[in-house]
Amino acid sequence: MNNHQIIQRQLSAYLDDELEFSETIQVEKHLDNCDQCRRVLTDFQTQQNLISNLRHDVPVDIWSQIQGQISEPVDEKISPPLWRRLWFPIPTAGLAALLVIGIIFLFPTSEDPVFDPINNYLLAHAKYTMDYPALDGISLDEPAVSSTATSEAEPFEDTDVLLSAYYDYE
């Protein structure tokens, strides 16, 4: 880098009085002999004057006004619009309901939703009669068993006895 380039890099610092005394003397000597560097320095001075003319005075109480506006409490509670507040909860509730309904229908609690021991007895009896057909000598006109209860037992106890006899038989 030659002396001319070094001086051009120092012109802005020279204009702002940021150079040491020896560097300032060196730049001034170079400016006496170099028209190009004088034009660059003149351009810098023109720009600096234009920029300084753009400045305006700031009011003295500007900071107190800003602080007053900052420290004022906000009275209104800003809430999002109704559609935005309901956007998340409604689909979430719908998905939860769909999940519950899906679980109920996909995973039933039992195979036989209506548990009645008599149904099991009738199914077992039907299977038994299919395996062992009725004998020819039985009369269907007269009942072989009375339909009236002869004891104080619960109606399901008889069914349980018959079922246990049938299932133990096989």
C-alpha cells in the first residue's frame, strides 16, 4: 500500500480530529501536493455539513413525556376474538368425544351384552338336543316337569344346577 492510499484512509479521521499530531502533519503535507485527496476531503466536509444541517433540537422534556406514556397503566384487557378463543377447544373436545365413542364401540366390555343365566341354559339345551335327538316314546301332550315352583329357591339356582350338570356331563 503506497502513501497515497494510506492518506486516503486517514482523511475521515483527519476531518474528525482523531489523528495524532504527527499523522495530522503528514496528512496536511500530502493535501498540499495532492488535488485528488483535497477533492475527497472537500466531499467529506460537504457531506458532514449536510448531515449536521439535518439535526434538530430535541425538546428538553421529551424523556419525561416518554416515561409518562410508558408508566401509564393499560385499562383495557385485550382479548383475542371469539373465533380464535374457540378454535382450539372445540376441535379438541370433538376429538376427545370421538375417541371415547370409538373406544366404547371398538372394545365392548363383554361378548354377551345382556347376561342372563337362562339364555346360557337355553343355548346349552339346544346344543344338547342337537347332539342327542329326542326319543320317540316321549309324549309332548303332558308336561314332564311342573312349571310351578316347589321351593323357595331363587330362580337362577335351578338354572345354575342344570348348567353345571350339563357342562360336567361333557
